[in-house]
Amino acid sequence: MSSGFLAGADLSENAIERARRASAGYVDLTSSNPTHQGLLFPPDVLREAAEAYWRVRRYDPDPRGALPAREAICAYYAQRTPPLALSPDHIFLTASTSEAYGLLFTLLADPGDNVLAPEVTYPLFEHLAAAHHIELRTYRLVEEADWAIDEDSLRAAADARTRAVLVISPHNPTGMIVQQPIAALTQLGVPVICDEVFAEFTYRVTHTPPFATLHPELPVFTLNGISKMFALPDLKLGWIALNAPAARRYAARLELLNDMYLGANALIQFMLPTLFARGWMFVAQMRARVREALDLALAQLAAIPTLHTRAPQGGYYLFPRVLGREAGEDEEQLVLDLLAHGVLVHPGYFYGCASGAHLMISCLVAHEALLRGLAVIRARFTP
């Protein structure tokens, strides 16, 4: 019998995936791929950013990543609200945020150790933790308090083998943004891995504070990349930014780990300063489109008495709770029923949400498709 990390996992397709594959002509309200939704970073900027590379092409690998790219990342954080001062020596470029998580799990934890993550979240972490033979423990988010972190739950989840806490801000899929220090984290004193890939997408608040500015006393590893920020999931590049406490304790070992992989390719590293210099008009346009879509979806869903939809603080997802008679129905069956009527959404259990029935709707979806999908949802849930 295999002892591999997924030996005990059920890898068969679930009923929703089987139904999706058998369906045709449905509206996909789960899409988070900007290239499928007409959100394409300006090709002229990409050409400009890449052109000079071919003239000076030379591979000089750096375990931290190309210095001009790291300097551009530092300049970005210096302009955030509030500003976060970072050294280029404390930035590590990776192929993706997924790779960044893997590096940090290797850096911080041994097999049998644990990391804490929100119980409602993107399912990636479960598989990454299993791949590194570490335990993933969860802490609660309080739906009635805008999905704020339950500090008692956070404390209760920790023990002597807790090596890190994962924080996602803005959170996927609830849109919660951490805006104040969290006393429980200070009390625990363990490193924090903060995923800020949706930081540029705010809705009910004006900005996403860099988490490291809220907790300068803790080792904080900030993760981000160009997949969400610049709608470039195909040009893989992420980074890990270490604040001063993290750099003092972990930078030398992280350099060795990153040197083992050198996952970030040289071309996209070379292009990054130009993307930061020329890409913000596109980001503003993308942000405006997402906000318009959220406005539209919230107005449409507000007319459905059996759905309670909280306006998110950030991100581009909605996570409405099912109320009334439908709340007692099987969550999977609700989604299958919607798919049979022509629209695909995700059930809350895909994200580990065990409290009540929820649906996940992406407002990255193009306007016409979003309208069609919302019309199906209204027809299904309106008496």
C-alpha cells in the first residue's frame, strides 16, 4: 500500500464535477481566470517589457531573484497604505504563491508539526500541508462579524508544535480584510504567512493594509504575485517579502531553499519593473470592472429573500448564505439543481464551510454572463 501524501485521499470526481463535465451551455459563475473573462494585460506593455531581454540575454541566477525586480517590489510596498519598508535583500522571487507556500512549509515545519489556517478558505492548503506531512489545523472566522478571525478559536487551535499561522487578506472567498492587529497572534508569537494576492481589489474599504505593518513585532512572510494583480496567471511569478524579524531569523535558510529550485524564470523577472511602471492604468480598469460587477450582483441578490449576501471588504467573490426552507436542503443538491437550470456556482463545502449552506459566486465574470447567471439564481430562489 502506498504511503504517499495522498494515499488516503478520495481523488474521484465529486457529483458536481461529473455533472459539470456532462453539461453544456451553462453560465460559469465560478471563474477566477481573468484571461477567460476578457481581462488581458496590455500586450504592447508586455512586448515592451520583454523586448530588451532578447538583446541582453544572460542567465545570472540569484537565489533571491533579479535585483531590479526585487527593487520594483520594494517600491510597490513603499507606496501602499500604510507604507511597508522592505529591503530588496528580504524579497525572494518564486514561480508562484503555491511554490512560496511550499518553500515556507519546508522552512518552518517538520513532519508532524502543524500550521493554522482559516476553516473557510481556498482548498489548496490542505493538499500543500499533506504534501509536506504537516498537520493543517483550522481556526474559525465569524460570519456575523464580517468573517473576522475568532481569536479564541485561534488560541485553542495552537499547541507546542504550531509553527505558523496562515492569514489571507483579502480573504478568499469571504472578502474579509484584516485591518487591525490581532492580539491572539501576538500572544502566540509564531510566524505569520499572509497571502495578499487580492490586495489591489477592495470594495467596502479603501485599502488593504499590508499585514506586516499591523504586526511589526512578529516574523511576517508576505505573499503576492502578478497572477491576480496584473491578470497574468500564465506568466508565473510570485514573491515572498520578509519583514525585519522574519529576515533576521529565516532569510539565510530561505535563500538556500530558493537556490535549490530557482523556480522563477529569468524573462518574467526581467519584465517585472516595466509591469509595475506601466501596469497601473490596467489595474485601475480591472478594479473598476470588478466593483461594478459586485454592485450589480449585490443589487440582484438583495431581491432574493432566501439569500443573505454580505458585501465583501475586498476580493472579487460573493459568498451568500442560503436562508429559509432551502437552507435545510443538501448544499450539493442545490448546486446541482442550479447547474441543471444553466448556471454553475460552488457550494460552501468546497471551501471547508460547515456552518450553514453557502454559494460562491465570482464577480470576475464578464457582465453579460454575470447577468444571465444571476437571472437563473433569482428564478431558482424566488418564490
